[in-house]
Amino acid sequence: MYRPAVANIHLHPLSHNYRIAQSLCPTGGQALAVVKADGYGHGAVAVAEALAMDAPAYGVACIEEALELRAAGIAAPILLLEGFFTADEIPLMIEHRFWTMIHCPEQLETLVQQLNNSSVTRPISVWLKVDTGMHRLGFSVEQADTACRQLLSLPNVSDLCLMTHFANADLEQPTGVSQSQQLQRFQAFANKYSLPTSVANSAAMLSYPNARLNWQRPGIMLYGASPLEKPSSFCQQLQPVMHLESAVIATRWIDSGESVGYGSRFTATQPTRVATVAIGYADGYPRQAREGTPVAIDGKITQLIGRVSMDMITVDITHIPEAGVGSKAQLWGDLVSANQVARCCDTIAYHLFTGVTKRVPRRYCL
Ligand SMILES: *Cc1c(COP(=O)(O)O)cnc(C)c1O
């Protein structure tokens, strides 16, 4: 690789963050590592391999992602968080011992048909998703009993786990349905069965001890970003995994009154030294980044000036005289947090991580 833009993925911090997730499990509870969307942009196979000694299971969004992990030799159970999309996936799921979510009556019907009329000989592990207020996926609380009883009656369904997902686990003062309301609705249903349960994503794990049930489903916290509006003491212990880095490829002085970049969005009010860094929106550095978005140059925090272009950004290095062509730039990582950058782009760290494009090589280190 000749271009300096790179996403350095630090695997020690990943394991460290997983252990924090594990410490937030109740006795006997387990944390399923969510590695969907290519491990939140970090590389699903590398992440799963790095966690293989710790994580008892993984979560992905679809069978394509699960098959990629199996092909790479990951042997642990893998939960398809949205289940299957077509009946054709069911034999594959059974062959590879994937666990499936069942979230709607149509999906349950398809499963029942497949289990009835094919030569299914091995049981399939099912998680039943209940909609307790997010209203995106899941059986309504009223439908859930019928679905649960039906699943319990199927000979080739095993290890049934009951789950729900929170809409507002990340917010201090949710305007919509709260975690406790959703948990209450969930418990009113789940308490009728003595089955394993799961409700907590990272935000709930970090902020709501009551939500820590048999299975936790940490995603973003494994990658070292905080899902919470108001970070907790646990969030402060998380270590960033991805360091998105590049280098300065040109510098110049501009006079007061001169502008930088497309649309001349930034105009200097004093003589300003500008560094051009080889990273842009085609790499996943958001074009929405505002003036003043933090960037570290040679370890010192400075700011973005001017619009983000496809392949480059411009940064103020007036106060970093030692910086020059070749100086290291960190866009997010240990010096500049992804959460901070996300706020400057009106988005969330999840979006930044998953948005890093394939032009940026991932380089793995400890
Ligand atoms: C993505 C996902 C998670 C992980 O969420 P984080 O906010 O990244 O911790 C947990 N559960 C389900 C169902 C998911 O789809």
C-alpha cells in the first residue's frame, strides 16, 4: 500500500472491551459478540478470531455474514439477528448450526412448513423476538404466547430463547417508550416460561443493570465507542479499536481573507498554515463534518477547515510548526474519539465505523 490512509485495528483493546462486556453479565450470563456489518467495519473474521477464546457465540445480520465466518473456520454458534429471509436458507442454517431469530408470523409459518416436509434431522436453535415497543421487528406481546407455544411443540426446535430489543437504551431522557416499560412488557410475557432470555444491547448493558439477563448482545461497546448520550464510568473504560489514520501530503500558508477547498467554506482571518491530508468521503470520512471537527496531527489535536473532498481534507496546522509532509494524521482512534467526530457530523460512531470503505486497508495489530 502506497497511499497512507489506513484503518489500524487494535485487537488487544477489542479483547479488553469484550471482558468489560463479560463483567456486565450476571452470574451464569453470557455475552454474544455482535459482529454484523463486517464487524462494524473492523473485519468480521478478524474480530471473531480475536474473540474466539472468549465469546461463546456471535451475532450477524444475515446468513451471508454467518457463512463468511464459517468459511474462515469460526466454529462457535452464530445467531442470525433477523433470522432467514427465504425458506432456502433453512437447510443451510441446519447444516452450519446457525441459530435463527423468528420475529414474525410469516417467518414462523415458513419454519413450520420446512420442518414438517423436509428431511430435517437435526434440531435448530431458535430465538423468539417480541416487540415490546420498538415496533420494527418482533411478535406483538399478544401474538407471542401462541408463537412460543407453537415453537415449543415443534420436535426439531431446540434451545428456545426469548428476546426483545430496546428503542431508547441510549438516551438519558427518552421521549418515547422507556427501557423499563419495555422490560416490564417483556417480563410479563417471559416470566410465564422458564426459558433463557435476552434484552440488552451495549447501551442497556452499560446503563441498565436490570436488563442484564441470560444473554447480552454487545456490539458497539466491543469496538470501544460509547452508545450512550451521557457516557458512564464503564464507557470510560472502553478502548478504541479502530484508529483511522492517514498522513499530510501537502502544506501551505494562506493569507488572511483567502479560503480553502470547495465552496470556499472556510476563510482565514489570519495567516493560516493548511495541511492537506489524504482521506476523504470516498474513504468514509463524512462529508458532513463541520468546521472545527477534531483531527490529530503528529499527536496534537487541531481542526478540520474547509469542506471534505472525495480523497482529501484540509486541516489547520498553524499551531503545529513541526508538522509537514509525511506527518501522521488521526481521524479517529485513541487521540480523537469516534464519538466526538460523530457528534461533529450529526451522526453516531456506528455510522462512522461501518462507513469506512474498502479503499481503506484494515491493518491488524495488538
Ligand atoms: C446490532 C444489534 C445489537 C448490538 O447493538 P449495539 O448497540 O451495537 O450494542 C444487539 N441486538 C440486536 C438485535 C442487534 O441487531
